[in-house]
Amino acid sequence: MSENENIDVETPEEETPEEETPVEETPVEETPVQDQHPGIAGMNGGIIVPLHAVNLPVKRGPGRPRKVGKKPTTDDLIYHAEMMRQKEAFILKDELVKATSSRLETLETLQAVKSQIAREAAALLFARMELEKHGKDTTQISSRRIASLREITSIEMEIKRLGVTIIDLKSERFQKIFTFFLTTVKDSAVEVMSPELVDLLFNRLETKLEGWEEKAQNL
């Protein structure tokens, strides 16, 4: 083969790009939304639970919920009626209530009030001691007891201001004086009277003196 001879070289043909077959898009039907609230769709396309309400606590209006009381039974009514009767009987027997309800002098009323406050102060002292046994705070009870003692002091000062001393006929000192007086009277009667008359006199006197402290206090 000579140098001048042409050598045919096969030139590769350019690949023609294949035309893509257009795919027809099937339109998707939109599911209607009810009431414009996105949610979980039901079988018929309705809204079962709104998405914004899923896993959220149920909200309640302000204030405590109304509590409907249980209707009392017949036994409950009988019990409460009995408690009211006992309460009324207790109030009527209270010394302070009797003192303020009757026509006692101011000094007797003050004495009754002082006695009641003293009882409450003693009850507070007992409650404080019980709390101290268990290591609890007693500051509030101590403050209340101090206030009660101040009230007693104020009443005592008012009695002194009035300038009259109240005699406690049931006190141990006065009872000793009264016993001495009766013994003296009996000794004198024995000297001038027969034993039968002495017994008759003091039997009658003992009957007359029953409850004499209350009678004398109201004089």
C-alpha cells in the first residue's frame, strides 16, 4: 500500500437522543375539608378530631367546678336536730350566759367573764403542752394565751377601779370562816338548850342552808 492511498476511517455516527414519551398525569381528586379545620379524615371524608386538639388537655372555664352536695338522709336530719338540742341545753347552762342574762351587778358579770377567760387560757396551756410533746410549733397558741391573760388583767383593773372587792363564797378561806361561825353557834346552843332541841335546830338550819352560796351571791 502506497503512502498516497487514502485510508478510510469510519467515523462513529452521533447518537440521536431518544424522544421521551410524555406521561399523562392523572389528576388527583382533592378531599373536601369541612369547616376549614384540618384534621383526621374519616371514611366519608368528614373530620373526626381536629389536629390542633390531639393530645391536648381539656380546658375548663375559670373557677372551681360546682360541687353538688349529697341530699341528707332521714338519719342525718335526726342527728343534726339532736345536736342542736344538746347545743342549746349546753348554752343555757353556761355560767357566763346565765350571768349576762340575769340582772346581776356589773362586778358579778365581770367576775364571770374573768372566770371564763381563765378557763380558756388554761385550755390553751394544755394544748400548748401537748404540741410541745410532739415537737410542734406553739407560737400561735402562746400568743393567744398571752392575749387571754391580758384580758384577765384588764378585768381585774376594772374591778379595782370600781373600788369594790368581790367575795368568793366558795373559796377555801371563806368556807373555813363559815364553818368556824357554825361551830361557835352550836357550842353556844349546847350550853343553854337540851340535846333534843340542839339536834332539831341544826337539822332545820342544815336544810335552810342548802345552796346558800348562790342565794347569798344574788343579794
